[in-house]
Amino acid sequence: MLTKRIIPCLDIKNGRTVKGVNFVDLRDAGDPVELAEIYAASGADELVFLDISATEERRKTLADLVYRVGEKVNIPFTVGGGISSIEDVDILLQNGADKVSINSSAVKNPQLINDLSAKFGAQCIVVAIDAKQIDGEWIVHLVGGKVPTELNLFDWAKEVEKRGAGEILFTSMNNDGTKDGFANEALNKLSTELNIPIIASGGAGSIQHFTDTFIKGKADAALAASVFHFKEIEIVDLKRQLKKENIPVRL
Amino acid sequence: MKIVIINYGAGNIQSIKFAIKRLGYEAVLTDNVEEIKAADKVIFPGVGEASSAMSKLIDSGLDTLVPTLKQPVLGICLGMQLMCNATEEGNTKGLGIFDVNVVKFSTNVKVPQIGWNQILDLKTPLFSKVEDNAHIYLVHSFYAPICKETIAVADYGIKYSAALNKGNFYGTQFHPEKSSIIGEQILRNFLEM
């Protein structure tokens, strides 16, 4: 049976992890490779690296990091942040990334999804969507939720699927950072109306939140950062509890 | 031991190379016929769309070579699918090594299947030291139905072939190079055949 995936997300700046992490067993708290290895060994199903560098050398720094992660890590990983062309994707895949995630560049140029999907295959194209619920309507936002677009979440998600995305990573800006749980109503609607996997993001604070997003939100995977980085939730404990609730997981 | 990964421009080859290196071996990427023929183990990778991958294989002239190889050959993901008779994806004729036609998952499941599923009814030394219901990582929209060459079964709305074998040819629908410790064991089993 296909299992539900648990995905820690690492924010990267200039080749280093950004958000503080609280791992006593880390020799170098800023080294994404070491952190990735620990997550892979502790039961993470996949990893996401989100690059927020804004320097001129960012492309090369990120490609180097991807290479070093690929050398060490025996589970799949996705790389996102600032990807806007076939060349960007080519470099990352050649260095060992399994998937790439695109966000703003897809909104600005939706044809990019078709182009990437045709060239590299739908299986490695994740489209990330950040959305905020305003007066009852879910509106797609850019730049980490700061800039609203005219797009409705569900319309955009359907277009993204039609254009050849392999997966959607949906982050609710209303829930992100709250630790009050995932946006399960919107997730459920996405998962029911679309026929590609949906990754839930934004709001994880407790083990119950993961149970809820898999059952109520019908999510295929759940992504979180701080609850894992600060060891508020151990992945193995999380998976044991999910298994008790009859949610299929890899243990 | 000489391990080659067939390089025909269709596949995320780097991660296979890394996985082999983690097991203590080195693999060479090549499209050179003599080098492939002389290797002890051959890996035939593939990701992306079937008809364009097959065109690349034909353009490189390797489509006639692969079925004639005598040493252990491992096709991974699309590589395995191209070793079958044909695939529905892009109406593509395959290499005809495995006597089965690859078809698309029905729409009562999400397509592509992405993530960790379980394998069972394991046969052949490829799965030595691997137990039934072990988890492996898959990403695919098309599958090979169960046939006489099936050596591992997975279930995604329907039971299908997670791996195939005929003589010296092996194929896995899953990615051993991305399937954690289980995948490493399977890859090691292949390399040490």
C-alpha cells in the first residue's frame, strides 16, 4: 500500500540552513548535508530544500549543495527557490536532485510548467502554491505570501495539473507559523478535485495535526520545518502514532 | 568489477552513480558499445517520457545492443518499461526483453503514484535478505501488469509488477538508488551477482 509521506523542509541561504535547529548531535548546526543525513536515518520519507539566497553566486552554491546532499542521502529530495528556466532545472537534476519545485516563476509564466514537464517528466516537477483565504476566497500569493495575485487557488491548481505538474505543494499562509494545524478544508477540496498528489504545508504543531491532515485533509504527504528542527516532534514517534490511527506509513 | 550506466540522455543518472559509490563501487557513464559489452554489470536507467527516451536510445544506436548483452543488466523505472514489449505512453515499441505490455494506471488512483509502497512475492537473488512488505520508493504513471517474469509485486489500486526478470535481465519499477537501506541491499545484490 502506498504510504503517507513525512517531509522535513530545510531553508537554505548561501549553502547553509537558515532557521535555527536544535540538534544536540549535530557537529555543525548550519550544515544542510549533515542535517539531511540525520533526517534520512530517522525515518523522513523525502526532504525539501528551499533556497532563499539572493546573491549572484546562488546558482553555483545551490548546485554544489545539491551535489553534496545527493552523495550522502539515500532518500528522494526536492529543491526549490528561484528556479525559472529549463537550464536551472537541468543543473539541479544533473547534480543529483530528484525533483524541483517552482512557484512564482510558474505564475508569471505558466508555460514553464509544460516545458519542464515535457523535457524532464511530470514526476520531477512540483508546483508550490502559497495561498491566503481572504473573505472566504483562497487567493494565490507570491513572495512568501506578501504579494496577492488575481488567481483563485483551486482554479490555479487545476491549471497546474493540466499543464503537467507531478505534484502540488500547497502552503496556507493563514496557517503557516501558527502551529494550529493544516488548512484541511482547502486540502480536502484540492485532493478531491485533482488527481495528482497533494503535499500539505503550513501549520504543523502537534502529532494530531498530521493525523488530521491525512484523514480530514486527504493529503498525500505533509511537510513541516520547525517542529522537526526543534525536536518538538520526532519523526519515529509521529509515524508510530499515525500507524496506530491506521494511516499507512513507512516504519 | 566494471560497472557501467548506459548514458543515452534520459535519466537522473547522478543519483544512481552516488548510490553505487555509497556501496563502495565506482560506475562509469558511457554510450560506448565496446565499453558496455565489456562491463561486468550494466545499469539501464530512465526517467521522463517513454517515446522520447526510446528515440534517444535509437539515435544512440544502443537499442540493438541492450537485448544482446550477456552480463547482468538492471533496468530502473522507465529503463525497465523500455525493456518490455511496448508501452502505452506515446504508443512506444520497447526492446521486447520482457514479454509484457506497459499500461497506464486507471483514474481511480492518483497519477503519478509518488512515494513509498511495499513489495511482496519476492523472487530471485535480487531480493536476497529483503523481506516481503519492505518499502521502496516509486514515481510512475504506467505499470507492467503481473506476468510470468514478475519477481516482485506491488499494489496500487491493482496488483502489478514491481520488478521483472528474464535470464540475465532484471528490471525494477522502483528506484533502488532512492529506497534507503532496502534499496541499497537490492542494488548490492545486483552488483554482487
